[in-house]
Amino acid sequence: MELNRPLATVTPTLDGDVLAVLATHDATFTTGQIHRVLNSFSEEGIRKVLARLVLQGVVLRERIGPAYAYRLNTLHLAAGPIVALAKLFSTFLSLLEEHLSGWEYPPVYAAVFGSAVRGMMTAESDLDLFLVRDIDTPDAEWASQVSEVIGDRSVAAGERRHRGG
């Protein structure tokens, strides 16, 4: 899973990247501003995506001087699911924190690092997790808890890839 491109789980196209920008900011964007945020893709490609999304009604367009500004249409039926997908990384962190705090011997410190926080994940990336246990935590129980989180797809679907079904 690409936590840095959350809509790629349903659409690996530029449409998902543009929607993620609009869904995570309560602001209007010009084509050039979206281009700078994404730091890739052509402005012409972004313009075509925005025209298609405006036609669908999920994005609103308004003229500001010589340019157009775009924003997510929060009243659109699809807006809620789009925003939920766009917030995938923060949702993952909340679920992970909730899961770890429910352990019999919770970590005294936990951090996600690597490609996930650098915004460079690919579909093949793993999820790097650093856990620090309390000095009084028994070895066997700690190992059992860590093994559980590694295999728990409800907490980290992207941590281990399931192949073949």
C-alpha cells in the first residue's frame, strides 16, 4: 500500500493524486499550485483531470481573474469516501496507536519511519516500525505482541503483502 498516494488503492492515475490534494486541504488551488504540491505530472495533465472531475461534479471550479481555482465539492456524494481515503496515513497512525496502547505490555515509545514518513512508498514497500519496550516487560510476552502486530492486517494492511489470494 502506498500511504503517500492513498487514492492509488482505488485509482493509480493522476486523478487520485489530484483528489488527494483537494481532499486534504480546505482551500482552492490553481492548476499551477496543484502541480507544485504534486511536484510531478504536467500542468496540462492536471488541467485535463480537473476538467473531468468538474464534469463529474466532485470538484468545483471558479474563475479568479485570468485563472481558475478548484476545490473539492464537499456536498458531493463521493466527497466523504474521497476524504476518508485521502486521510489514510493519519487513520493508519490512529489505528496503530490504539492497537499498541491496548497491549498488555504497551511500548513506551513507537515510531513509524522510512519510506512511509518520507512520502516515498511504493506498492512493494514495507512499513518500518520502531518499538521500545519497558525494561520490566517479559521477553516472551513482548515477542508475542510484536509477532501479533506484524501479522495483523487490520492494523497495517501494507506491512506484509498477501500474495496469491
